[in-house]
Amino acid sequence: MNGIVDRLLGLMAVKGARQYGGERVSQCEHALQCASFAASDGASAALVAAALLHDIGHLLHEEGEQPALRGVDDKHEEIGAGHLLPAFGPAVAEPVRLHVPAKRYLCATDPGYYARLSPGSVRSLALQGGPFTSEEVAEFQALPFAEDAIRIRRWDEAAKVPGIQTPDLERYRATLQAALRIWWSGPNR
């Protein structure tokens, strides 16, 4: 179990130094801010883990750095969720998979949400399909982890502040291990 945690934290420490899209923070700074907001909001270990790892697909894909700037949707949410599901189960993987649809959902349902998007998030939204239609809104609302994905999405948009102080990656080792234990000791295993 600790092997996956070591690999994820190592990946974030090395490749996480990349700039996060067109933002003024690195991938790792963005992830740490998102996880810090989740922890401050009293989220479960699984949801804090999902917040920390929601963009891990950006570090796993083969599209190079900042593909959205080149007009490429890297499908990082699918790559990340696929990587996380076997180890962490759906409580971590599904909010990761759904955090992009959650942006599309919020753009369709929250009148002020689109105006709060950063330029990079607006650019990626266009590549990801734009705001949901009313049918897509209803389908999204029916998904088991939709509310968790919406929470991550809101933390995600807020997690782009240069220089903000957060706990370091190592602080989240115990949280990731707890999320693993929950999945592996649960009734579905």
C-alpha cells in the first residue's frame, strides 16, 4: 500500500514543479492549496486525497507541458481516475474523474461561476465541451460522487494563489494512507 503513496508523492515532487496551465503557481502548489482547502472544510480523508490528486493526470499523460495552450484536451481527469481507482477505489477516483464535468456543470447552473474562472480555466473549458446542456446537468446531478466533485471544483478554482502557505506534500502522506486503508478494509473488498 505504501508503494503507491510513495510513487504519487514522488511524482508530485518531481513533475509537480511544472507550471499549472497558464497560472502563476506550479502543479504541486495548486494541488497543495486544493488539499489544504479541503482539509480546512472538514472533508473526509478520501475527499482530501482526491483534492490533492485531482490533477495527477496532468503529470501522467504524454502530451507534454501545458497542452491546453496548444489546443489539446489532455483528458487528465480520466487518466488520473484510471490510475487511482485500483488503489483508492471510487471515493477518491470518481471525484477526480468528475472534477472537469463539475466545472461544466457549475458554468451551466451558477450564474457567477464562469466569471470567476481564470483565463486558463476558460481556455480548457472550451476544449472540454463548454457548459453543460440541461440534459447533461440532470445526468450529472444523478451521479453518486457529483457533490464531492463540485466541492473539489470550487477548491480547484480558488487554489491558484501565488505564495500562499500550505502544508507540504509529506503532511498528506497519512491522509493518503488513511484513504487507502478505508478502501482496502471496506465491505466491497
